[in-house]
Amino acid sequence: MRPFTLRHHLARPARALATVAVLAACAAADTADGGTPTEPTPPGSGQQNPSAGFVTGTVVDAAGRPLAGVQVFADNTLFYNTNAIGVTDAQGRYRIDVRQPIGTWHMTAQLTRTFAGRSYRFYLHPDVDTPFPGVDGAVRNFDWRLSGQTADGGFFGGPVYTHVDPRGWMADAEVDIEDIELTFTPVGPLVDGSTGAVHTIRLGGPAADKYVPIGKYRVTARWAPAGRPPRDAVLRLTNADAAYAAQLEVLWPTDGSGSIRMLELDVSAP
């Protein structure tokens, strides 16, 4: 029997952003030089002809539908905390002037959605995640993903932190807590309106499995060792001052800014 341990994954901290300019969406023309906005192409189209001094792009959801009202941030990599912001229009397009201050720029995008009475803030996935010279301009498209790996090596989705109470398992000397499974069954659509799928977390499984697409779920737990009959477990929300139950209905908590926090669960033998 392996020693009892706690299995968890920490949420990535949200990026700090300071705004020095709020710019029009892609439909707005630049009045300083009389220029007109170029039409960006959808993500994955491989457009190679950006407008000098401007970054443009399109933001879509997982089904390819345009997303309006998304905040897109151009962060100057030379001057600390210098950002220009664009907001997508009804076609999911944006256009940001990056001529000043001089230097290279890195792009990010954020989307806020209210789901089941809670406000959630999501970082979107860029089609290209490298900085570019402002004088040259660039095309940077984004899409909203609920799962998978992020551009910086993390994972999309809500992280799950599991505390295992060893007291109920002590009678079975062969219990390995890495064989404990949590099953998340969707209750209704996910935060983006799509149909969710059953998601299983095995405590001894890969880190990516411990991030779940944001939605409302019914959660159950069991001990499921290979070659042996599974045994049901009970669970509860950590620090909830509640009794253990055979199943829970859960939503991911958020902080005051809408950043997704860990869903913490206690698991024990029945």
C-alpha cells in the first residue's frame, strides 16, 4: 500500500493588466492618418498581409461563431504595463493601433460570461502566440476553448483539488488512493452552450484530466482498482460543513474578478 497523499492541481494566476488606451473595434477607422481598416480573415486562414502599425483579427467560439464584446489586449513588451485594448464587434473582429509606443507587442484576449448566476472570465486561445513589431502590424485570431492545453503550457477548464480522508479506508490494506475515481456528469449545457460529456478523473492519472470544462455537474466517487470490483465512495465540498454524500451537484467558484478557482472535494469511504 502506498502512503496516503493529497492530489491536487493549482489554478494559474490571472495576468495583471494595466490599460493606457481603449481603442475602437475593427470597424472604426483611424482618423490620425485617414486609413481604413482591413478585413481580417477567420482563424486558421493563414493571412500574411497585416496592416502596418495595426493588429487585427477575429474571435470565435469552438463552433466557429463570432464572439462580440471580447476584450483583446496588445501588451507592449518593452514598456512595462503598457496595454492597448480593442473590443470585438458583432462579427467578432477587432483592430488596434500599435504604432506607439514603439516596440514589439504580445496579444491576449479575455471573455466574460455569466453562467448559473456566476460571472466567469476566460482567457482565449491565440492562433499565433509570438510577439510582433508594432511598425509591421500583425494578424492575431483567437478562439474560445473549454478544454485542452493553453499556449503557455497550462490547461483550459476548471481545476479539481481532491482531499482523501484515509480513515475510512484503513480496514483495507490494499487500497491505493491513486485508484480513486471522480465522475463528472453534466447537468445541462456547458458555459458556452455546448453539450458536455461525462468526464472522469483518476487520482493517479495525468494532470490534463484534472481540468474539467466549465459547467454544472453531478459528481460521484469510487475506488476502482484494476482487476477488482469497484467500491463506491462518498464526497463533499471541502470546508462546506456538510455531511458526506453519494453525489454532489457542483459549480466552480470564482474570485471577485471572475477568475476560476479550484473546486475542492473531500472523498472518503462510505
